[in-house]
Amino acid sequence: MTDWNSALYMKFENERTRAARDLLGQIPDFEPNSIFDLGCGPGNGTELLAATFPRATIVGLDFSDNMLAVACARVTTAQFNKQDIETWRPADKVDLIFANAALQFVPNHHDLMVRLVSFLHEGGWQMPNNIQELSHALMRMVAADGPWARRLIPIAKTRPMIGALDEYYQLLAAVCSKIDIWQTTYIHPLDGPDSVVEWFEGSGLRPFLEPLSPCEREVFMSRYRAELAASYPRQPNGKVLLRYPRLFFVVQK
Amino acid sequence: MTDWNSALYMKFENERTRAARDLLGQIPDFEPNSIFDLGCGPGNGTELLAATFPRATIVGLDFSDNMLAVACARVTTAQFNKQDIETWRPADKVDLIFANAALQFVPNHHDLMVRLVSFLHEGGWQMPNNIQELSHALMRMVAADGPWARRLIPIAKTRPMIGALDEYYQLLAAVCSKIDIWQTTYIHPLDGPDSVVEWFEGSGLRPFLEPLSPCEREVFMSRYRAELAASYPRQPNGKVLLRYPRLFFVVQK
């Protein structure tokens, strides 16, 4: 797959970082010495961690060279390593494992969560849970209805699925002394339906666009853009409201 | 109506105050001189406000004598007044209006929100939005099916309804320079289904129990208890998970 576009991703950085701030706000008051930021992206969450815990050793992990280059330049007090979070194992126990919108990319993130708990003292992670939102339903609809359907339907089927809350609670309750789970649906006022398209062009649309030729991509995008415009009506002040649900976990071993 | 039972309400105070903490956490960093806490209840939110803004003049308003007595004893640096928030009008502009789980009790809370904006510089309020949750669907079901149905159905119909998010956004966008709306669904692990009953006995069940005789109340409660036990299954660790959605607003005039 082509590498992530950090500039496009960062276009909505303030909105994306809100979740990292909210997650960090629920981490109990303690002084971690070692912190890992899993799937650190352009370092927006790492920067928050560095500001909150200035004395900790912080390591950001990501698989994207683009993202790591941006993160490195941004948070000079942290280390950054290229690493697939699915296969990551720390050499020593970690005081705090943090992951803002990353674990959902790992196909079996249920097992991953349990494994992460075995490495940590304290953990906080957040996963977008927008598979049932219009933005994503329309993405799948366009993928399933076009000359690309045979290529894209299997991809639609492997998109990260967030499970039932009971299931997460049960698997974490078996290994954690404290668990806090909540879901927040942010209402982001964006400049128009095309902003919704841009938001997901930098993230959720990537696997759908990847197998397409440049010409197909244009057709796909113009159909997706038209569907979104019809489904995200402008408010009287011109904005469109993007509902964005995110599922949060704060755990203590 | 009989007065609120502050002791019962406070049984789940930590869970109820979580929302007040989260709301306060999103209020921009500023130094309000005057704060009103609308529907302050037992002063749990007022206490947070007093700790966060030690130099501000804080006034808690509530309609319940029980709640006011508890709040007064608890937050000695604040003033408390008996006041119906629907008819409240401050003498001067207020720097910060705060309301944790209060505005939803006002029949036309849409108009109230717009009126509040005319009084404030900054505002933050939160309203439970659990009308579609099992806990409340079962409450209405028991109310509609029993010797009390004729008395309770009209009450079920006047329970506070939370409107569409677009609607709130539009009416606030017309009068505010900044609006932030989000909904958080907390997952509260409680000791068992009876804890869910106790939670709402201190709040949402009150209008349903009020018109019943003591004997009817017992029957109503035992039926509600049985319904909840069937619908909130115990987790392997014995807990039940109460989903509790709350809708948040932070606005600037």
C-alpha cells in the first residue's frame, strides 16, 4: 500500500487530537517512567504525552515512514521506531501504553488488547467506531456498486469491526484490576461535504482507493462525494455536522 | 411531588460526577468571576467548580430543600438559593453557567438554552439521553401494563425528550460564536441489576412512583426489578454493565 499522507491526515488534526486529549484526561494521576505510543502517526498524541509527562522516556511506534519523519521532527524529546504494533513486544514492562486510533487496524485487536495488558501497568487506547455511520455505509455502497466491485467487496468485508462492548469488558475484566470503557460521539462541524471526503481520504478510504487505477479513483471519489453531499446536509450557517463515534478504554493491570 | 432523596442520589455519586468532571474538562481555560450551577443537586458539581475556580463567586440553584441542605453543608464557599431554573434570570451577566444533568427537566429546554446564552459569556451543560436505553424502555413498559396504566401513560409521554443534534446545533449556532457538542455513553459496571434499579429510583423513576399508593409502588418496583434482571445479564465477574448516554454542550456567546 502507498504510504500515509501525513499532510492530509493533519488537516483535521485538531479534531483528531481531541480524542487523544480526552483519553489522556482519564489516565489516573501517576508518574510513568516509560511510555509507548502505539501507532503514533504524525506525533500529535506523542506531543501531548511529552507535555504531560516531561520526565518519562517516550517511544512512538508506527509503520509509516512519512508519519515517523513528521513525528520525529515534531517531538524531539521522544524516540521513534518503525514497528508493526501487531508483533511488537517490549523488552521490559511498560508503565503506560497509549494508542490513539491505532489498535482497530490490527485484524485481531481483541487478542492484541489482552497481550498489551500483559506488558503494561496502565493503558489507554481509543478506536474509531464509525462502521455504522453514513460516511462509512456510503463508502461501502460505492465500493459494492461499480466496475471495481469484485476487487473492493472483499476489502469492505475486512474493514476493522468493533465488537460488542460486553465482549471487550469480559476479556479485559479477566486480566485487569480496573477498566473504564466509554464511547464518545463527537459532532464535528466541517466546512462542507467535501471536508468529510477529505477527512476519510486521509484514513478510512485508503484501502478502497489503493487497488484502483488513477482513472477509477477519480470516478470512485466523484461518486462518493455526490453521495456524501446528499447525506450530510448543510446547516443554515453552511457547515455540515460529522458524527464521529470513538470507543475508549483505560485499564490498569 | 415528594422531595428528592439526596442519600439515594449520592449512592452513585462517583459515576454521576464523572460527567460533571468531563464537562468541566472541556470548558476553555479562563478565569470566571461569577458562576451559576443550575440544578446543583447535592453540590457534587459545585464542589468541582469551587476547586477549579477558587476565586470565583459561585451560586448553586436547585428546587429541592433536601438537595440544597446537603449542598450547603458540603461547599461552604458557595451560596445556594432555592430557584426553579426555568424562571431564573440573573441580575447581571454571568461569566459561566454550568448545569450537570438539569436542563432536561425543563419541558422546553430548547428555549431555555437560547435564553441561557443571552445571560452568559461561557456555558457548559450536560443532559442524560437515556430515553432509548433498556432501563427506560422497561420503565415505560411496566408503566403501560398494569392497574396504574391510565395514570402512568400520560407521565411516560411527558418524560424529557432529547431532540435531534442538528436541531440543538442550529439553535445555538444562531446565538453563539463557538459550540461544541458531543455525546458520551459511559459503561458503568454496577454490582447487579438491583443497582440499576436503585440508580433510577433516585432519579428517572420518581415521576412514575409518585402517583402510586405504597402497595402499588411495591408491585411496580418488583416488576421493574424482574424486567431489569432479565435484560441486564451478569458478566462473568458478577457485574452488570449500565450503558448511560449523556449529551454535552460547551458554548461561548
